[in-house]
Amino acid sequence: MKKKLLSGILASAMSVMLFAGCSGTSTGGDSDSASKSDSGDVIKIGAIGPLSGSASTYGISVKEGAQLLEEEINKAGGINGKQIKFLFEDDQATADAAMQAFNKLVDSDGVCAILGGVTSGATLAIAPNATQREIPMITPTGTEPTITDVGGEYMFRGCFVDSFQGDVLAKYASEDLSAKTAAVLYNAGSDYSKGIADSFKEKFEAAGGQVGEFLTYNDKDTDFNAQLTKIKGLNPDVLILPDYYNTVGLITKQARGMGITSQFLGGDGWESEKLVEIGGDSVDGAMYVNHYYSGDTDEAVKTFVDSYKAKYNKEPDAFAALSYDTSKILVKAIEKANSTEGPAIKDALKGMELQSVTGDIKFGEDRSAIKSAAIIKVNKGQKELVTKIEP
């Protein structure tokens, strides 16, 4: 996913005013009553994410993934006789802007469902509104574990959670890398970063490993010399850096500059073309957990990547893929419900399963997606798939 990206990861969207603008009131999923009251030719679906600010690459990717799905659906005739339209609002990865975006989309634009948020922090801020207003909301990339609990029965998640990423890293470090010692350096101001750090420590130590240093820094810090000096003295087999690309690139550069040779490992917040721009050679050989691999030979992945490249002239990152998948599962739920009423869409979402770009998706009891994870390696500025790990 994420300022918390996954500060928080697939979506789409009816009554007389509900196609031109949906409310959160409920009439169930009765198709006759819905068809009598529907007017207009467009199902409006809200989307919230950072289109500006430090996490903007995530929000832009999510927007592009959803718009690609929108174009494909509409070219194929839409759903239930209607075209779909994603309406995007910029939350700058902040709670206040996310709340303003939610209110605008629901009260002014009359959307029937929302794709978002993108970062975990922003998603947590608006999650309770989903159930309070009966507006189904699904985050494509918000990985913080409590998002669906905080949001209630109308809040869904299209990606795996932070703790799963920490578990995957611990398993990979201990089993595949045969690592015995580790250091963890995480952002104390990010639930996303702390969630991965905590779960890694617990699982790695349970597997017999030793976490010799478990250190923090503050949000927006740029000098990590003090923490890295302690880590250099430990000389751990692996150094876990569970933060976003813009910070990770700075840390890895400083670490390599100090002579630290540990294997760098991280979470899905590393997923950005800017990681290599910022980190340069220091991230060569580094590995991170991700939701999919764009070079996968799977037919669904290949089709998506080719379509995305044709439209945007660049390779889709995991945020674009998660957005495409999450948007699709939301649109399919609206189609299945044959309604734009919140309760009907919510009920349809619960039972949805989808063979998708980022893996086969189905929802667990907490309405979070159950799916596999990929380990990606940075190799001379390019990404390559190392392995896939099942939940």
C-alpha cells in the first residue's frame, strides 16, 4: 500500500439521484425499486488518495489503475446498463484532507462507494465514516491491521496487512537467508512501519533468531547516523527497514556509506521507481515484500501490464495493480447487487472472490483480502521476483 500507507489496498460504483448521486440510505438490493428510481447514465464511485505531497507516487498509481479499469469496463458496455466513473479527491496522505475528501464525495458528489484511502493513516481517519454513512469503502493499499475493525462492516481491504509482511520477512530471513542476527530500524511515527517491525521481531525471535538492535527514528528525520553507528557495531545478517521509499533510500545510502554490509529487507512501502533514484547503488541487492511482480508470466498479469504500458507508457507498480484489482472487485459487487444502495453493495462484497492480477482474492472474516506475497529484489535498478510466499 500508505502514510501509513499504509497510512491506509480495488473499487468501482442508482436510485433517482443515486446514479447521478448516491446516498448512504438503504433500500436493500431490490432491483425493481432501484431501476424505477435510477436516472442518468453514470455510476459514480469516489476515490481518495494522495495526488500531491510526499506520497503522491502512490496516489497517482492508484488513480491510474482505477482509470484503466474504468476505461475497460465502459468500453465493454459498463455494468447494469450504466457507465462507471471514478471521482478522485486528493488527501495529501493526511487525516484532515481525507475527511474533507470523504465528505465532498458523499455529500456533494453523491458517490455510492469509495476506493480508498491509499495510505493507512488517512484510511484510519475516514474508516468509521463508511459504516456510519452506509457507504461501502475498500482500501487497495492500506495495510494497517485495525483498519477494517475501526471502519466496521462497510470497510474492506484489498491487500494483506502489515503484520503479515513482518511475518513474511521473518520467515524469508530465517529460512531462505539462514539469518541468525537482525537489526530493525523503523519510523516511530508510522503505524505502518511499527506494525511490520513488531511482527518481524516476534516471528524472527520465535524462529531462533536474535534482534540485537530495535531502533527508531522520527517522521521526517533525514540523519540516521546515531542509529546506524549502533547497527554497524552489531554487524547483523539482515537490516529491516520497514518504511517508505523516500526514507529508505536515504537510510540505505547512509548505511552503505558507513560500511554496513547487512542484507537490506523491507515492506511494500519500498515499491516506487523513485527508490532507486534516491538510494542509487545502495539499494542494489535489497529485497522487499510486495503484492505482485510485473514481470510475472501469469496471463492475467501480462495482460494488465501490457494494457497499462499502452495507456501510460510506463510499467505498473504494485499500487496500480492493487487499485486495478480492488476497483474490479468493487465494480463486480455493484454489478452483482444490481443496486447502488450501500447495504446491497456491502452484502455483495462480502462474498466476492476474484482471480486477479495480484493473486486470487477472497475476504476473510475481518473483510481483508487473503492472498500471497512476493519477495522482490532490486538488481541493477531493475526488479526481479525472488519467490512467492503463501499466507
